[in-house]
Amino acid sequence: APDPDFALHVHDSDSGGRDVMNQLWSEPINGRDGCCRTSSDGVQSGARDSFTKRPAASLDECMARCATIPAECTAIEFNKGRSSCEVHRSPDVAFSAPGTACVCLLFRTLTPPQPPQP
């Protein structure tokens, strides 16, 4: 059987930006493909005053915009077709709406479960 650690080391060496991605960004519960939503049925989105929508050329630009206000930003939604970026401030964004033309990423909002204390 192949050594499972080998693949890990190879991945680590080429993952310069990936580590930052993993520490700061996570995917919604049902995946990143879709516009950001606050409910699992994909209907409820954040209140109008809980996000800012501006033009953006790329997902990277949208992510960078969020990272400039880390204390406020909870998620980003990039719509490639419209070249728009929504920076969300609601902690309730945890889902994406399947079939919608966006990418949704959560910013430091989903923390991995902590092991129980002995």
C-alpha cells in the first residue's frame, strides 16, 4: 500500500496559500457552489443591511475585501456572471443555495469541533 504520509508531505510543500485558506476560510455546510444563505432550504439570505455588494473582478478580489475587515466579515459571495462581491456581516450565513451562480465562502465562522475536555 502507498505510504499515506508521502502524499501529505507532497501536498504540504506546494500548499503555500492553501494553509491560509484552510485557517481563514471554510465552505458552507452544503458546499461552496451557490449564493450565501442563512437557512438550509436555500431561501433565507442575510438581511439587506447585513452585507455590502460591490463590483469585483475575481473571487480572490472578493476574498481580499473581506480580509480587510476581519472583525466584521463573516462570509463572501462572488457572482462571476455579474462580477459582483457581497461581503457578509451576519454570523448566520452557513449555507449556500444550490443551482445559483455564486461561490460562497465562510470567513472564520465555522470552527472545527473541539475534543471534549478530560
